[in-house]
Amino acid sequence: LFPNSSPEEREEAARRGLTLEAATDLIMTSSVSLTRMSAKPYVAPRGSARIKAEAPPPNGEGFFLTGRVNGGASAFGIYFDISAKDYPIRVTEIRAASSAGLNLGEGKPIALKMSVCPAGSGRGRETDASAWNLIGSDDALRLPIATWFNEAVSYAKLPLDTPIELEAGQTVGICIHSSDVNGIAIRMARNQAGIDSDMTDDDFGGKESDDDTGGSLMNSYYLGQITDDDPCIELRCGFTACSTDIAKVPVSQPVPAAFVGAISYIRTA
């Protein structure tokens, strides 16, 4: 099935893949030879909600790391919500990465825009350009490549001209648009994702139990679901951005997905 992969790569994918589908996806989406991976076993993605942490003191800095990518999913960008929990915060940095599909894993500069929906959640406002304020842009931004088999993942700062102020309990929507369909790495399922679920149906030698109703991936996110949180911040799932700009018509069907990256903030009181 994989004439361009070596026996060593297939053996490594079989060892790291938790399922046949996951091992297959490692071979199909890998942009770096699997033989160059470390001998350590694959570590499942870990959301920051599982990490016991304390809120920073007033005027103290917080650093919030989301769960890592767990498949080969990517998009032009993503919509998601940021909520402040019990304390007011000032978001000072948002960091992200590109997918391994960008320029065959070599990466390249991309144009990127980031906007905020100050009125609240961005859900239901995805195509209403008047609801969003541009808060940063860059015509040639190079982001690190994030792959699901890298245990040490790095993220780069996205353009943010003005910090985002949130009162306790307040929610704002964030949208990121890039110039490439592989510009932003995302998570599309809560657990390790295999190849597209349609390929594991009975017609392709798989089984129907691989899919949820409607053919979506098992453990897929749903809109508004909490994807990651820490003592001060909560992130909620939104749609993928399927065009290079809010005002442009999507070129594919948006699907729910989770933001992947890191957020720096200050607890302001």
C-alpha cells in the first residue's frame, strides 16, 4: 500500500500508532521520515486542563498551553472563543503553528490576519465582517511546523497590535485567517485521529463503528465545547476558517475544530 515508505518507516508507524488507522495516518501525513523519530513511545496529547496549576497572583503573568495536534488536520484558519474565568485578564500573546502539509513540511511565509469579536462569542457571526475588528496582520509570517509525533512542539507569536482585555466571566471570539489551507495546525478530534473516517467504512475494508452518526470522526468536537482551560482561561471550539478572509466565500465546508497553540496573559486583578 505504501511503496514510497521504507520497512523501517512502516515498522515505526506500527509501533507508534494506537490503531491501524492511526499508523496509516502517520505514514500518509508524515513530512519527516519516521526513521528519524526518537525511540521513545508516542505520548498522547495532553490538554492543559489535565495539568494541575494555580492562577497567577494579581498582576502576575500566566502562560497557557493547549493540547497538541493529534492528526494531520489543517485549515486556512480557525474561529474559537476565549473566556476569562474568575479573574480579569489581559491577553498579551497568541502563538500558533502551521501544519506539516505546508510546502511539504518545509514551511514558508504566509499572510495572516487575526481579528476579535468584542461583542462576545464568535459563533453565529463567522461571516459577518462587521462583527470583527482586525487586531493584527502580517504579510510574510513564518510559523513553526507542528506534527503529532513531535513531543517538543514550538509555536510562534501571531501579530497582535493591542492586548485583549477581558473582565471576569467575559467571552470574546477570535478568528485567524491565513493565505494557505495548511497555514494553521488544528485539532479536529479529542483523541488521536486516524485517516478520514470514510476510508474506514465497510466499503473500504474497515468497519462502520469507526464513525459517528453522519460519517464524522469518532470523538469529534462540537461547537461551543470547552477544548482547553487553566485556572484563568477557557477556550471553546469554533468552526474552521475555509477562506483567506472573513469577507470571502468559504471554499469548503467548515467543521468544528480546536485551536492549537499557546496564550500568554496577565491577571489584572
